[in-house]
Amino acid sequence: MSGGKGRAPRDRTRTGAPVVGGRRAVTEAIRAGTVREILIVPSSKTTPGMRDLLDAAGEAGVTVTPSQRETLDALAEDHQGVVARLEGLPGAPSAR
């Protein structure tokens, strides 16, 4: 049985490209330099964590794309309104 709180976001590859969902996981991926694009639901709560994520994306030059919640639901569970498409991983297409 899967738990609720405290459960780490999971990588999903439903579309063939690796993704990670959730504010903390996406922020860490940005800092690691593995994010190609960030998809965000415009109505996501503006929390300190989301502001940190958007600041980190801006500093890293990562594209932030407004998206529908349904799009994020198809990519990742527990995404908290934000999903990152990753690069630099085995099987991931490079943006370069």
C-alpha cells in the first residue's frame, strides 16, 4: 500500500522521456543541471518552495512552460503542480 505524506516523488517515463515531479525534486534537479524544461500549472500555489524553484530555474536559464494539470497528471504522480523534463540521463534526448 502506498503512503501519503513523506512519500518521495517518483520518476516517470510514460512519454519515453524521464521526468520528475514535485517542488523539491524539481528544484534539486535544476541545481544538478539535469533539467531541460519545467512544466507548471499556472494556478499552482505561490509558496516559498515554488518561488525558490522559479528563482533557480531563472538562474539556470531553464524554460518554464505553463501547462494544464491534466498534462502533468499524465507525466507524474504527486507533481504538486510542477514537472521537470530531464536531460543527461541514459535514454534521455539531449537538448543540445
